[in-house]
Amino acid sequence: MWRQGIAASLMMLGLLAQQAFATQRVVIEAEDDYPPYSFSDKGRPAGIYVELVLQAAKRLAPDYEVSIQFVPWKRGLSRLETGESLALIPPYRNAERPFVFPYSVPLLTERVVLFCTPEVMRQRRVDFPRDFIGLRIGINAGYTQSEKLKAAVSAGQVVLEEAARNVNNIRKLSSSRIDCMASDRISAVHTVNRLVRQGDLPAFKLLEAAELSTQEAFIGYSRSFPAAFKNDFVQKMDAALLELQRAGVLDQLVARYTQ
């Protein structure tokens, strides 16, 4: 009888040990259409942020096994708010989203700049809006305007023209149908290079005029996601991200996606 008791105790200890050392599976959701930061490339997770996070995740093994699931941006935010998902790439700090907490260490500082046509750039233009009075500026539909751009539009100093996507504004800029376009710098360079490689755009050089704004991108975590491991995961993911950034991995990813 005592042998059976010992066997049962050993079995219980084994199960507890397995649970203690079991790998925790974690799903991080990511915006599905935000090249070159977060997008699906023929079904494969791709993008600067996605690759950076997946490389960091390798450093969390065997404690955590991380996968990326793509979602439309608005759905991703909704799932964060309801606590249906743990995390989303890449929200920016926004006081109107109290349901996002905590934030990771910054993934990257995105810079919104003005690119202008050669004709416009024949005149030195660096001070916005003073040097850009009366110009037509292309933006993406739904684009969150910088405070500088909002003020210039309100004052009637510049005219905005919306297009569905960055690629549409790039085509309009290359054919001088707009004077300038406001875009994230890395996104614009990535898109132009891709179009030129594919033969969908003649050789075209982006001419940068002025910086409008900057914003840091993060992994945003759900305040209400019910998981005992969340704090531990956040701390370990932050540490891994910082290690990769110090090792130059982020710079390498940016260089590869802007070639």
C-alpha cells in the first residue's frame, strides 16, 4: 500500500514539475496592412516590427512561445479594449486609449516628413508652413495629421488632397499632380523602392523637405487581459527588445526594408 502511495506522490510531483516548466504560448496581434512595419507577405509574417518582436521572442524560450496573428487595426484595438487579446503592434501613446497598458519599450521612432517635387524644391524649403504657403499636400485617407499640418490647413496656408493609400500619393507626386506628400519616411522609401523594382514606377527619387512630427511605436498590452504571466512576459520581452536594439538588429531591419 505504501508503495502505491509513494508512486502516486511521485506522479503528482512529476505533473507539478511539468506544469512549472511548461512553455506558455502567447499570441501578439499585429496590424495586417502597415508596410513596411507590420504586414503579411504571401501569408508569412513580415515587417520591421514583426521581425523584431519575433527575434526577441526567441530569447524568451523555453518560457514563452510567441506567435503573430494579423488583424485589421480597428478590430485589434477593440480586442485590446475588451481584454480578448494580450497585445497589439504598433499602437502609439494615446491618452484616449486608457485600456492600453502597459506599453513596451519603444520599438522605433517614426518620422512624418514632407516629400516634394523637383519643381517645388528648386526653392529652398525647410520651414513649415512659411516655406510651403499655397502648396497642395497629399495625405492618406484617415491619416492622423500632425499639429503643424492641422494648424496650416485651418489657417488656409496649405491645401490637403486625400488618397486611399501611400502608393496613390507617390504616383501623384511623381507626376506633379500634387506639390508635396506627408508620409512616414520609412514607409515612403519602402514603397517607392518596391514600385521601382517591380517596374510600376519610373526611376524616382524622393526629395525630403521638412519634418512634421515624430511618434514612438510600441507593443501595446491590454489592461484587462486576464493572465498571471503578463507582467513577467512584458519585462522579459522589454529586456530582449533592448538587447536586440543595442546589437544593431533594428538598424539592420530598417536598412533591409528600405533597400
